[in-house]
Amino acid sequence: MKRRPFLTFSDVAVYNLKRRPFRTACLVSLVAALAFVLFGGSLITYSLINGTEGLAKRLGADILIVPKGYDQMVEGILLRGEPSTFYMNADWIEKISALEGIRAVSPHLFVASLNAACCSVPIQLIGFDQETDFIVTPWLRTALPGELGDDEIVIGGSVSGRVGDKLMFFDRSYRIAAKMENTGTGFDASIFMNMNAARRAAGDYGAKGGPSLEGENGENASREGASTPPEESISSLVVLIDDGLTAAGMTRKINNTFGYGKSGIVVVPTKTIIGNVSGGLRALTAFTAVLVVILWILSLLVLTIVFSVTLNERKQEFGILRSLGITRKKLIALVFLESGTISLTGAAIGVFLSALLILPFRIYIQETISMPYMQPSLGKLLAIAAASLFLSFATGPLASLFSSSKMGSSDAYVVIREGGL
């Protein structure tokens, strides 16, 4: 006959937890909620910081020049990929390039595809000049084999598709020639094409019944009977300035040269956009930090109260164990094992559920919070998960520390007789 092994401390701890399933489930749920908020809040906050840093790198320009009244639209395109269509005259390329202190100028043309059968998906189309571009090309995940053809496109990191696939816009088929890295910005949900293709798309936009375009000073471009912009139109300029100059100084120079408020353009330092994002990020980060701290303190207090009540109910049980020769240190170890099991189980459940809810919905979260959002690499993700697990796990042992410190302070026979420690 096979001899049954002795019960281990782990067996006793698990048995004690199973004996009170409702209480155990409530405690596990409390720790899981803490881990859920801790991991989720940390992941979202880190992703926002990562996205903001990425925005500063990916913009790659010192100032932006856009038609008057459209600075908010450009911000929506850059931050959230919100489809928009507007234009200004292309002669601004020469005007800005001629100014002293300007190092590089490159134009963009924005065209919004339609939510109709003519287009694979409603999305922002961005035309860029391959000869002068310093925004798009440096962030290609797959290098272009050569010049981008009129029937070829580059897709953002969040756009579904692989190199060689085809997408349709305004009943024209475009082959995917390359894909950009994920940037955490609106570029992830945009499609890039050469300037000729973008101007053709702008014409198709009007021919397919797209909303009338507006140009500088609110002029309606469909005044001549077609909602298409002039042939050489652009939507914005990205500008690099010489080293030693400031974006604020160059903004003043452009405004003074062309007349502030009268030129039909607005100069937007990229630091202004980043600063607006950083301001909102600081508020969100502070709120998340406060929420996590409050929840951690509440969890610690609740667990401390519950463990105190529980240990008080188990006085006679511990007294009997003491009378059987169990040392005070072993009793404390048993309590810590039980609380640690509760905390570890809850922490693992909370982190897993948080990851399951947040990681697959990166694009939805970015659109909802309207800020650059770029999830961390696998290594950083595991580090955040490990830190969240540790902090959540620590609540149980810390909560049981006070109550367990009194265990065994009285003689065993007194405990059994009076039911008190």
C-alpha cells in the first residue's frame, strides 16, 4: 500500500484558501483590479510618452506652413490621421525657400478618400515631393526600389496591406510599393503617393462628388464648376531652418515679410503642436498616477483589515498548531504564503486581462484619446508587466505583516482556552 505523503505548507495554505472560497475570490478580485489599473495605466502612459517622442522625431521639421484657418486640420492629420482636403498656391514654395535662414522646404498635398465604392477605405492621402522630402522617406520600413510611380503608394504602419498588394482610390488601382514604420502619429493611418498622383487624386476627388475644396482665405475652389484645386496647388509646407536660428524667430520673420494675417497662410512651429500634446499628456499622466496610488493604498487598507479579521477568527487554530510544536516563524510563514498566493493570483489575472484589453486595440485607443500613441517594444512591455506584477503582489504580504506580527505572542494553552492571541 502506497504511503500518503505529509502535508506541506503549500498544501495547508491552499486548503485554507479553498475553505473560504468567497472571501478568497473577493481578495483575488481586489488585487486583480489593482494590477489591471496599474499595468493598464502604466502601459497607456508609456505609450503616450513614446508617441510624443516619436512625433517630435517623425515630424522632422522646425515649422509648418498651412492655409489660414487650417492649422487645426493639419494637427488632426499629424496626430490622428483625420482625413481632410484643402490647398494653397504652390508659389509659396519659392517664396519661403527664398528667405534667408531657410535650409529646406518640402510640400505636401492632402486629399481625403471617400467612403464610397470607388475607394477601398476612407483615409488620408498625402502627396509628397520625392526630390525634396525629408519626412516620409527616412521612416520607410521597406525601402523603395526607386522613384514612386504614379500608380504606386506607401502605406502607414497601421494600414492593412503588404508590399505588392493593391488598393483602390477613386476607381484607380494603386500598388503598395513600401510600408512605413509605426510612428504613433497620424501617419500610421495615412497613405502616401507622389505629388503627380496626389494632384490626380484631387481631381478625382472632385469628379466623384467630394465636398467642395476651400483654398486660401476661404475661397471656394468649385467656383468654376469643379471642386478641384489649381493644377500646381499644395496643402502645406514642412520647413527646416538653419542651425542657430529659432522657430519662433523664423515665424516672426515670415509674418513680417508677408504680412501677419493678410498673407493667407499660418506659420506653426512644430514645438507648438508637441507642446500642446505634452500639456495634455502631463495632465493624463498625473491623473493616472494619482488613481494608481489611491487604489494601491485602498487595496492595502482593505487587505490589512480583512487579514486582521481573518487571523483573529483563526486564533484557536493557530493556538492548536502552536501546541503541536509549530513555531511562531512557521505560522507567520504560513500566513505570508496564503497572502502571497492571493496576491500573485490576482496580480497575474489583472495584468493578463489588462493586456488582453489594451494591446489589440492600439488604433482605437489612439483615435479615442486623440494623442500620439505608440506601444512599447516587447522588452519594455515585459518590464512594465513585471513591475506591475511585483507591486500588486507586494500588497498581500504587506497587508498581512501587521496582523501576523502578533502571532504566537501568547502561550498556546492560553490561546486555546481563551480564544485569543
